[in-house]
Amino acid sequence: MENCKSMIVLSAAMTLDGKIGQRNKKVVLSSKSDKIRVHKLRSKFDAILVGKNTVEQDDPLLTVRHVKGKNPIRIILDSHGTIKNTSKIIKTAKNVPTIIVTSQLVSKRNFSRLKNLSLDVIVCGKNQVDIRKLVPILCKKGIKKILVEGGGTLNLSFLKNNLINEIIVTITPFVLGSENSVNLFEGILKPTKTLSSFKLKKVQKNTNEIVLNYTL
């Protein structure tokens, strides 16, 4: 496991004022052409990873559409295992490989419910999902290239733990303001050199959008 190296890429669409969405409201930021780019990107990864909040708010499929390509394994971080059976993720789990990652806080009822569904369940972490322990577990399973499309809190967790190898952000021509909006990295981050170690690798103009690609 120690010799298993993972490649983790954070992918997001962001407004001019650094927001990726609004709480309790689905906001579409990317253009159709950028969605096609994202789906091409997804097809190159072993897995796509999001948190439970993203599933609850957007109810995404997290599959490859608009282009030809293989669906990545879908990984949902859900500490309490409360993802609803009515979500698109659960409804399509028979056709698209899906992993739900919970913590030890998951109730016996929820754990049993998840185990009876057409998906894999991983328990990793005491009070919440421990992503530092999860990454090598996934790597051992052959899941080495992971695309993170999470919300601001999940993004910050990966950043704080120095688990991000690359950041791809689309700057969109929108402004959401501060009320009920979500930052690309949501939460408190102490002064760090983490971000300064990323270097701008590529800039791509796409009509009214700009795609920035930063790597270590």
C-alpha cells in the first residue's frame, strides 16, 4: 500500500467572485461546451468523488455523457450513511460502479441498508470519513486516478491534507455575491504555502470562460 501512488485532481466551475454555488439551491455555472470538456475529463479517471451534500443538493448522476467514454467509479463520502434510496446515485448503482464511504458513526440500520444495495461500502474514520486513510485504501483497490468534484468543505479537506496534485477551474462570467454562497474552498485555512506550490500549467479560453490548470 505504501508504494501505491494516487493522482488526485480537483475540478470545479467558479464565478468571478470565487463562488461555486449557493446553499440549498442548484446553480448552473458551466456552459454546454465546458460540460463537454468536463465529461471528457471524467472519462480519463478511475473514479469521481463527491460528498453527501453535493448529492443531496444537486442529485447528480456523476457519469460520462455528451461524449463517448467509460464511466468512472462513483465515490460518495457520507459519514452517517444517510444517502437516500431515491437519489440518482443509488437508483443507477446497478449499472454504474458505486462506493459509499462512511465513518464508524454510521448506524446499524443505515449500514445494513447500504450493504443490501448494489454498491460497495467502506467504513473509514471514527467521527467522519478519514480521507488520508481512504486514499491508500482506494489505491490498493486499483483506484489511483481520482477526480474530486466536491463542494467547498470537501475541497478544503483535500487541500489541508495535501492530497491535491492538480486543480482545474473554469472561471465563468457570473457573480453570486456572499449571501448563502459557497467558496471554492469553504472554511478557515491558516496561512500556508500549500497553494503557492501550485504552478499555472495551462490557460484555455472558451468563449466567455477561461479554464485554468494548476499543477504541483
